[in-house]
Amino acid sequence: MQQQASQQLIQQLQALAESRQDELFALLERLVAFPTVSPPARNTAEAQQYVESQLAACGFETSLWEVYPGDPNVTAVKCGSHSAQYNSLLLNGHIDVAEVGDPSGWKRDPFTLSLEDGRLYGRGVSDMKGGLAALLFVLGLLREQEVELRGDLLFQSVIGEEAGEAGTRACMERGCEADFAIVADTSSLAIQGQGGVITGWITIQSPETFHDGMRAKLIHAGGGVQGASAIEKMMKLINGLQELERHWAVTKSYPGFPAGSNTINPAVIEGGRHAAFIADRCALWITVHFYPDEDFEEVTQEIEDHLLRVADGDPWLRSHPPSFRWGGRSMLEERGEIFPSLALDRHAAGLQGLARSHEALVGAAPEIGMSPTVTDAGWIARAGIPTVIYGPGELRQAHAVNESASMEELVRYAQVMLAFIVEWCNTPKPSSPQPSYSQERMGLS
Ligand SMILES: [Zn+2]
């Protein structure tokens, strides 16, 4: 009986979402109008205040707190009527959008939402203000219809995703627990995990600085002076990185990724001080992609171990080994970022429930696989919360000139989320302890 009642309720809610999609459009129109482009960033305060006011109007207890000046996060919670016994759900999305570039390439103003032939146009409609607007629309309908949710609903509207900044990471560091999390980033309504990305700096530093005139004594027989060019020594380490990258390409793989996706890119090199000197310092900025079953700690340890062995094979580097600085909390502030990977557990109750809600509405099972890009989802999974990426919008539209999204898909997304939230947050927590998520990090194709 109860099952039937909830199915009827879900269908009523989904019909409302369909018939009132102009309200979804209006919400998205407001979000798109805030030019929250990153870089330059530090411009999301007004947009986040708007999101906070929407959440408050939906009955959430909200908190707006600064991550960087002008870039606050919004975290919010709506306690369920039986918090302790029923499933909780965390919803996450980022408020920043990609740069617009040369606006003359745009057919319309990127910050004025328009709808033509069923497609929405505006910066962020696919990545990912469409997802954020749909979630706020859903929460508004649940509030208005006074739908009882027994478990807690948590919301994070974060900054900095586009510039590798620690918006979601900061939320998790403040403390956040949930039984399941959905990151509403661009996935075309596929349920996705992801590989990870970490950047790092490898630095060679000579304790002495030699004039260019000393080069002959440093490199020739009988010169008698021990020293080295940091730039030339870095060439050995770059060779070492290429060997490791090739080794990874043939020894590591993960279902859902083309072979060799685990690359090490020597992206930026800085070194030397002047043509009149021998380079006493050289720093290399690398970008490392790794698979969902790897943690960034183990991957960076592998790189360090390998490069220190390479260094060991060189008489000068042996006593002047490279130093390493991995990751960072912002590409803008400290030229470093981390996107932890996200493995999917196909048997997780949340993933299965979401797939059922999707299939019931769309009429076909969702694609379950791996995103070719990265999102903040890895930070939530690292906190021990079973997490998936599931959002509207198309990746080829993300960051594109004349970015667009399908209005129909946005409505579908809202409808699936209505069903899933009602079912999940009214499902009792498992009474006996279940095997933890991390015990099964299985591959998916
Ligand atoms: Zn995104």
C-alpha cells in the first residue's frame, strides 16, 4: 500500500515538473545571469547568496562561508523527520563556469538565457548551472507539495571547480556525512565515476651558482669543478617520466578508459636565471592522470620512487636529488590541483536506486561508466560516502562557445531526481552494518 502511495506521489510530482518547466527556465535564467566565470573567479558571492536564499525558502538550514574573498561556498541541510533511521542524501554542484573567451564568437549574450528549438543557450547551461537549477527546482516542488522526507537532505553549492580550487574539498574538511551523494555535473544523464588528476612540481636546485665562463671546467676532462646545469639534469628526469608513462600505459588499465589514458604531461618548465650563468635551478610542472582504482598518494609515490632511482644513476643528481611538491588547493593561487578518482560500486544501494528511478522514467537503463573528464566527486568519495556523477548537459558543450543544453533533458533530470529523492530519503538505513564501499572498488565497462 505504502509503495503504491509513493508511486502515485512520484508521478504527481513528475507531472508538475513537466507542466511547470517555465519555473525551471526562470531559475536557470537567474543563475546564468550571474557572470561567475573562472578564471578570474572571486565573483560568485551574489550568485551564492541567491542559491542560499532559494535553499532557505525550501526549508533548509543554510550556511554561506568564504573559501576565498568573493567566493563563498553554500552548505545546507534539511533534517528529515526520522533522521537517524532513514537514508540521507548529499547533492553537490559548482556555481562557477568556464571562461567565455572572445564574446564576438557568441551568437547571443552568454549571460542571457535563451531557448530556441528546445535548446537552452548560455554560459553554464551544460556545465553546470542547468544541473544546479534543476536541483533547486526539485527542492522547491518538494517543499511546496509538503512531501515528507524521513532522511536528511544535504546540499553543497561550491566554488572553484573550474580552476581546480578546493570548494568541495573544503566542504568535506568541515565535516559532512551522508549515505549517498550525487554530483550533478555534466554527464548526459549517465551514472559515472572518474579517473583522477594531480599536478606536481619537480625541482632541481644546485647549491652553487656558476658563471657561464665556468662551464668548461664543469663538463670537461680535468676541469676539476663539480657542478651541473639544472636544465640539463632535468632532461634526464623528463626521460624518466616518459619511461614511466610508457610503463604505465602497458601495465595499467581500467574498464571504461582507452588504454594509455594514465598520462604524465610535462606541461611547463621554468629554469635558469640569465645567459651569463649556468642554470642553478629548474622546475617542471607536470599533470598526472590516473585510474579510478588508484589514489593520488600511491601514484605520486611511484613517480618519486622512479625519479629518485633515475637520479641515483647520475653522479651529480645522486647527491642533489630533485624535490617534489604535489597538488594544491588552487590553480590560481598556488598553481596546483587535485581531483581524486572515483570508482563506482555497482552494488551500492544508492547507485541501484538511482538507476531504477532513471529507468522508470526514461524507459531504458542509464549508461553506467566512466567520465572522460574530472569533477569534484572524488573528494566526496574520499570522505567515505558512496558517490556518483549524475547530471544533465553534454560534455562537448561544456566550456564551448554558444554553450547549449536540451530543455527536455533538464526536465527529465528533475523528474528522475524527484523520484529518487522521495524513494531514497524514505528508505530505512540498512539495519545491520553493510560491507563498506571501499571494500569493493570494482571496474565497470
Ligand atoms: Zn562542471
